[in-house]
Amino acid sequence: MKRSKQAISLEFFPPRDIAAQEKLVRSAKQLLALQPEYVSVTFGAGGSTRSGTADTVQLLQNLGCSAAPHLSCIGASRAMLTDILDSYRAKGIRRIVALRGDMPSGMGGDAGELHHASDLVAFIREHSGDWFHIEVAAYPETHPQADGARSDLHHFVSKVKAGANSAITQYFFNPDAYFDFVDRARAAGVTVPIVPGIMPITNHTQLVRFSTMCGAEIPRWIRLRLADFGDDRASIRAFGTEIVGRMCQHLLDGGAPGLHFYTLNNAEATQGIWRQLRLA
């Protein structure tokens, strides 16, 4: 499966009710006009939204796009993962986003049989051969649980060596962090595409919460500008579209193989960024 030059991809999450599903369908239809290479669907901690992921993948496939389910190994047995992989293969799915995942509350010490994303990648290859194109995660600003940047890069390299085809990064707002990570990965022998993950800015409070959880740095000047806007959502959206769109163009001009948008099941912000890019 070849990645077209500077293609885009989109991420959605499983809706929790009928109203959210209707919103997802509306957003997906609008964003599919951008002709993404594929869309991905998230997977809850410990598989808490496993059925929702499969249902959402099917829904998006019915809309005419290639859908890639996220798959987490934390809290899962090999038998469970085998069933999931076989089910996806039977449905003709050819791409998977393989992640370690987060430990859900209440699970205690039962982390499952595979403890690292590299273990999951190796298991998928062992079980399914080359059927799936495997995406893995990369962290330009270092995973929040990593011992350090060198250790984090080592874990990334191990996922690629285990059989990953390409990578999607955690979102960031400093393109230098992305370019530095790619340079270090290339120096370590990694040749697969490393696609920057892009988070549109639409809500200050939400962005701070997400960034605190995942370790993404919000530059001071951006934090101060967002704070100045207060509850003015329109100004926040306009500012976010401008600076994220500018960053995306810089990434593409610098050789990024594409862009992966974390849509949060909304179309408007991603469309606004897209309109700023020469890709449009």
C-alpha cells in the first residue's frame, strides 16, 4: 500500500449516542470532500469503546472511505486481539493504527499479555503477515511517560523494526520539534513516513486539558493570545486557523509526507485550515 505524496488523513472517535452519530456523519461527509487517503477511528482505554470503534469504522466505510481502526494492546489477551484482527480482515480492512493504549481505571495490574506497542506490531505481523498497513505513534516532544528523549526514540525505532509501515505523530505547535524528531529517527535508520498530527484550535480550555494529558506543549505566546480572547470562540477559531494553517504549510514545505488531522468529529476547523493550504 503506497502513500500518495503529501496526502491527508483524518481521525474520528466513536459517537456515544444517536445525536453524536448524526453529527459525525455530517462532519465526515463534509471532510471526505477533501479526499483523505484514509480516516482513523480511536479506541478507548483497555478497549472500552471496542465495539464502538468497529461500528464507526463500518459507518465510515459505508460513506465510501478507507477506514483504519485504532487497536490497543493494554488489557487485551492474544486471543482477544486475534479475534479483532480476524474480524477486521474479514471486513476487508487493510490498515490499522497500533498503539499500546492507556490503562483504564479499575483494571489494577492486569495490563494484558502484550505490554508495548512494539509487541502489538510484532503480533499483528506474526498473525496477519502483510495484510495490514500498520501505523504507529511518534512523539516529537517525547512521550509524557518516557524516561527521556533518547529512550523515547529507542521505543519508536523498535516499533518500526517490529514491522510498522508508517507513523503519525502526537500533535504539536512547534514544527522544529517535528523536524528534529524526523532527523533523529532518520539517523537511527528509520525510513518510513512520519506524518505530523495536527490539532485544530477551537477551544482554549479543551486544548489545555488535552495538552496536559498527552504532554503536548502549547507555546507561551499562543497560551497568552488564547487567554486574551476569553470566551470569544469566533476569535479563538480564527486565530487557531491562521497559526495552525501557517504551521501546516511550513511542515509541507519542509518535506512532511502529509498531514493527519485530529478532527474531534467536527468539520469546520479542519476545512478552515485546508483552505489556507496550497494543497487545496
